[in-house]
Amino acid sequence: MVARHETHSDTGAGPAEFRTAVASMRSASLRPEVFCEEMPAPQRIAPYSSALSADVTVDDVDLGTGRIILLHDPAGNEAWNGTFRCVVYARADIDPDLISDPMLAAVGWSWLSEALDAHGAAYAEISGTVTSVATESFGGMADEEATAQLEVRASWTPLATDDDAPLDLAPHVEAWTELLCTAAGLPPVPEGVTAIPSRRGQRGS
């Protein structure tokens, strides 16, 4: 990935474990429909942070957007039960008829948990919300079609898969973008088939 990385710290690039975690985020393999790039990270939540944004685009139509933020506090955070925290946001257009489905929120949340498990992303202390929004136009805008969106906001504490291994954030980034693609209505990549990685923002010279 060729993109600018911004961190907030008093020591420049931050401690080695943070730099390693950020590098692993950049190594994630994404679907070609996903345009991923780095974005400025919030500077007051934790001593160190890094963030990525992503858009899901098919035939030049934007179907979904989101961001993932990695927070790091070397001193630990009691609420996180660890020193790292992933915070994600995903929003996608959905069929307005789905808004009335009482299971929509539960299904939206299951897309995230299933994506994390499918990519082997170890995590703990997960929490979040699922919100559905419908928009209808009236008066001079009455001819515009009704629209609906699904928003997932979540956070969790990423865990290393091995006590002796560094924290690998690639599976977490891949799971987040899979959530975006699923919410946007893209079919899953068939088992045994490797998607061609995105080259826009995700890959470069």
C-alpha cells in the first residue's frame, strides 16, 4: 500500500509493537471492489493511532464506505482489557424493503462476527451497534426513489494468535472490508478462489 500514514505521539513513529501492528494493517489482501487508503487518525483517544478508510465501488457506483482505526496505549486500558483496540465503522446502501425486517440488526451484526471468525482474527471485548436508516422524499423531491442504509459501528480488542507472535492486524482489516462488501450486497468469494487484490490504494509501486 502506498499511502501516507499519520500517527499522534510524542516520540515520532511510536513503539516497535505499534509500528509492527500498523505494518500488518497495510499487508491485508482486499477484494478488487475495495478502494482502501490511509486517513488521519483521531489524536485524543489514545497515545498512538492509525486509520484506514475504504469504499466499495462496482461499475463506478459507490455502494459502501467505512473506516477502521487502530488505537494503542502502551500503559494498557482497563476498558479494552489490553493495549490495542480496533474501532470500525461500515455503511452501505440496502434495499428499502429490508428496513422493516426485525432481524436486520442481528443479521448485520452477524456479518461482522462471521467475517472476523472466517479470517481467523482473534479478538475479545467486542461491542457495537447496528443502525438502519430509511429516507423518503416529498414535495418537489417526491420523484426521487426511497433509499435505505445500514450502519455498523463496533470495537474490539485484537489478540495475537500466538503468545510469541507479534500482533497481526491483517485479518482484522480483511474482516472489516468483508463486512463492507457483504452489507453492500456483493456475493462472497467462492471457497478456494483467491480474489485479485485491489490495486487502488491497497497496492502500488
